[in-house]
Amino acid sequence: MSTVVLKETSSASSSDSIFWQMLRAESKKLTRRKGVVAFTTILTVGVVIITFAILEIYHLSDPAKYTPIGGTSGFTKLVLMLSELTIIPASILGSTAGSQDMESGVVRDMIVTGRSRMALFLLRTEAPIIVWIVPELVAYLIGLAVIFGLSGGNPLPPAHLIIEGGLYCLGVSLAFLLTASGFASLFGTRGPAIAVMIGWTFVIESILINVTALGPVRDAFLTTAISGLSPFPDQARRLKAAGVTPSLAVDYATIIAWPLVMNIAGWLRFRRLEA
């Protein structure tokens, strides 16, 4: 009896070990893409540092005209930067993760190893999440250090707003990262997936959201959902000005449905690949 238990425990431990090894390997494949990593770092950590450095230079040159960069107003800028600008690197990283095995031609070699196709597919979503969280978290912490360290007497954001802002930035970026990953898995190539993700988000949706004839269809846009879930009322006011008033339930459903649907579509394509 004890022998059977020991064998089952050993088998489960071995399976867990293989999973973590594969996850580390998939993450390393992403971090070895120096261009993607550099671009991701620049548009997260780099943007925060450069923006606040420029604003501080303006403040030091004319304190009467330019207020200190910290406090609640600085926190608003930080959240806007990390929720809107990071859509681009998140889409690029997700598209890279979802398509790199197909583009390099090794996906069939992975299938013939006997590993579960579902496990292999899920690695495409788990690995970019791990790679993405590090620069996103570092950028947010640097921003908070500036906001508190250079407040200059300005009111500071309360603790609950700091938590809400951090979760909002992370949630928005992960929604686009996972949507891009599934979309790239569906088409098996990175370039078109990146172009469609960025073009649809920043061009097509920004146009369609002002087309009142579309009515409630506009509630299903990702940009609508992220604006509606923003911790700052200015974003919601912009939606109301365009005649869009989705509920919180619709916003949460939208931000979950896009990555879910794209990854289901990507999985259906992946499971049909011949070994």
C-alpha cells in the first residue's frame, strides 16, 4: 500500500517538475528575444522614468507655473501611462508568445514528445504573464516612489486607490496580452497579429466608439471596458460624452470575454495541427 502511495507521489512530483521546467524554458524563449524585452522595458519602466523626469525638470525650472509632480495628480498620470501606453508592448509580447513556436517550426516537435496539447498551449499564456509582470510591477513601484517622494505638499492618494490603480493597470495589460496571444495562436504569425491588435485598438475602436448607430455594440469594445473600469471618473465621462453607458457587469464580462474567446479560437487551431 505504502509502495503504491510513494509511486503516485513520485509520479506527481515528476510531473510538476517537468511542468515548471517547460514553463521556465518557455519564459526563457521570450526573454531571449532582446528586441521584445527592450521594447517592453522602455514602454513600461522607461516611459515612467522619462515622463516624470521631464515633468520634474519643468517644475524645477519654474516652480510657480509647474506644480510638483507627486501627489494625487502624479498618481493619475502614472495609472494612465501604465493602462494605455502599455497596451502596445503587452500586445507585442502576447503575439510573440502565441506564435513563436509556429513561426520557428518547432511546434510539431513539441507535440511528438507526448505532452498534453492543452498543457503545451497553456504555456503560451502562462509564460508571457510571468515575463510581463516584472517590468509592469517595477514601473508601478518606481512611479509610487516618485509620487510619494516628490509630492511637495500635494495630497497623496489613499491606500485603497493605490491598490485599485495597480490592479487596474495589471488587469488592462493582461487582457490585451492574453487576447494578443490567442489571436497570434489562431493565425500562427506574429506580424499581422500585432498590426491588427494595435490598429483595431487605437484606430478602429476609437472611430467606431463615436458611431452612435452601433448602439450597444460599442459596449463590447475592450477600450470601452477599460475606460468604464477606470478608478478615475474622467474616463467614464468620456464614454458618456460619446453616448456609451455600459454597466460594470458588461465591462467585466467584456474584459474577460476577449482573451477567453481568442484563446479558445487559438486552441481549436492548435489542436488540429498534425504532429
